[in-house]
Amino acid sequence: MLYMFLDYNDEENMSLSKYEAMLKSNSVLFFDSNEFENIIQYYLDNGHLNRAKKALKMGLGQHPNNISLRLLDVEVLIFEGKHTKASKLLEEIETISPENEEVYIQRASLKSKNGEHQLAISLLFDALERTEDPADVHSLLGMEFLLIDDYKNAKSHYESCLKYDPEDYTALYNTMNCYLFMEDTEGAILFLNDYLEKNPYCEVAWHQLGLQFVELESYSKALAAFNFAIYSDDTFVGAYIEKGKVLEHLARYEEAIENYSLTLHLEDPLSFALLHIGKCHEKLNQHDKALLYFNKTVNEDPLLDKGWKAITDFYFRSGNFQKALYHINKALDIDQENAEYWIRYAKINNRLSFFKEAERGYRKGIENGDDSLNNWLHRIDLLLKLEDLKSVETNINKALEIFPDHPELTFRYIGVLDLLGYTKEALNFLKKVSPTDKEYSIILEELFPEFFSSKEAQKLIS
């Protein structure tokens, strides 16, 4: 059966070593077809396409009529996108071995690559009738049904995989994904309970059950499930992490720290665990420890944006804006396209009265995707402080394209028209303002007091 990862035993490792030694010596040795098949599959599984093609060429040279090797040739052609050649080769193989399940599987693969998923499914059902390894075909059927968003049928086939091999955790995860896509948490719990009755020490299933209870906000049941997962495998990092998250949510911060900390002894420090240990210490007002772990987080994983945001926010909340600015600048050195970094940069600079830099931060944040109304308003107000009235007008118009007729933008537009000398136009806009929006006239009072206090404006506002 192709498309499966082989567990390479000593004999197969010897074949691989012998083959690679042959290549280094420029000699030519004989390998039986099974040896070539395992060597080629090994290279394919490990992403060495050129090595696989070289071994395939040599294998076909020594065994030109071997069906398994020719089917591997089809697999390589499909991978390279040479679908016409692959299809012709399959036709040749089918005339020799019409009942070969792999012919149907490879033809299904071709149809799937071309977006013809229903035809692929039909071919896989044909393969299912001929195969001696139905679990793999059910897995392929599950994937095809996922590709057409038929989660019910996909789930059914992944469940079939589990009947053949209860420890097929890929099928278990895919089954749970189907329940997730169907938004059927209760169904997922029923399935997992049934599965656990037959497999009571499956840490993966207990972990998944805990996640379902978290979804239902049944936190005591979630904790019990995660505890069973840990009991089944006390090195299961994911269970400690999820248990820690629940304890953190329940404000049981010391217990959460204990669970997160246990993961640090099981494998290399996880930046997620370090970050959340820091957050728990901060909740406990243990600021020195919180800062220690935030620093460990960014040192361990400089690409984790949550780490940089946590340490920046820590300094911002404590009023240490210079250190907050230092850390957000370090974050921006790593990722110039992170909108959340730029908005923090803007807020910090605003608190430091560096208004030009603050405006730049909001501009960059908006350009990189965070075009919320508040960001537009902050940017416009900063441009007012900088007395860049033309830019204020331009930005209000841009914001109004996204938030048409929003009163907070409309009143700013009225005020800036007056400042630009278009008082008549400003008053005309004010006349058209809806009575229900007149409560926003406080914007004129705060940002444009001279216009607000004029007799003409007061007459229209009152």
C-alpha cells in the first residue's frame, strides 16, 4: 500500500545503507524490488524527491515490469504535476493488473488534484472493495470528504480507521476535527466516552475530552479529564498545558504555575508555558517573577509576538514608558508588519508626548491591517495636534469610506472644514446632522471650541 509512512526495520535500514554506500563507490549492485520500493518510499517520506527519482530509475532498470515500482513512478509524476504522463502510465498498469487497488488510489489522487473530488471518492470506493488494508483507504476517503466539506461522511470514515486500529491517533484527531467543523460538541463527548470505555488509558482521548468540556465551560469536568490524561501518561505536555489554562481561567494561579512549570522539566522550555507562568505571577502581584518569565519568553522565542506584547504591556501598565518603548522597538526590529506592535508603539509614544511618532504608529498599524475606528480617530486627533489640517481632512475622508456617516468622524470633518476656512460648508454639514447624533457635538466642544461657541453653530446644535 503506497501513501503510508513505513516503519523502517533493521533489514530495510541495511538496504538503505547498502544503496547509499553503492552510490558513493560508483559501483552497481543488485537489489530486489522490495528493497528498491522501501528505499524509494523512504526518500519520498523524507522529502528527498531527487534521490527517490534516482533510486526509482535504477529500480526500474533492474525490474522494468515490477508493478509496485511503476506505481511509485506514477506517485512521483503526480507529485511533480505531470498528470498526463501519470494517467497514461496508469492505463498501462491497469491493463496488466486491473484489480490492483493502488491503480484506483492513484487515479483517485489524480482526480483529487484536478478538483474532481466526487470522482476521486468513487474510485476510492472501488479501491476499498479490492484492498487488504481498508484503514488506509478509509483515511483517504475521509480526506476527500473533508475537501468537499462533507464532515459527516468524513467522520464516518475516520471512525472506521479507528475500528481497525484504535491507536491511529491521526484518525482520532481528524474525527475530532469533523465534530469541531460540525459544531457538535455534545456528539464529540459521546463519541469520546464510547471510545474511552474500550480504551481507558488513551491519554489523547482524555485530552480531547477535556477540550470538549472547556468548550462547554464545564471546567471541573475538563480538569478531571486532563488529570486522567496525565495519569495515563505523566509526560504528556499538552495535558499539563491545558490543565494550566483552565486553572488560570479559574484564577487558581499558583496551581496553574505548578502545571506550566512541570512542562519545563519534560522537554525544552515551551515559550507558551514561560509566558503564562509570567502572566500568573503578574496576577499574583509578583512583578519581579513576572518580568523574569516574560524575559525568558522573548529570549526563548523571539518570534512569539505574545511575548513581546506581554513585556511591553507590563512596563506600560507600570508607567515605565521608556522601557515599554525599548521593548516594542525590539519587537518591531523583528517584525515590521505586525499591526499590534505598531498600535502599542503609537500608544507609548503618545504617553511620552512624541506625537509625530505616535501618529506614525497609528498610520503603520492601519496600513498593516488594524483599521479599527478607534485607530483612525486617534490618528486624526494626533494630526490635529500636529496642525496638519490637510492630512486630517484626507484621513477623515478615508475613514468615512470604511465607516460611512459615523458621527465621530462627521463632527471632526465639520470642525476641520472650519479650520480650513470653509465655515459655510461646515455649517451646512452641521445642519444635516441627525438629531440623534447631536450628542456627539461634544467633539466640537473639545477639539474645535472656537467653532463650537460661535452663534451659528450653537443655533444648529441646540
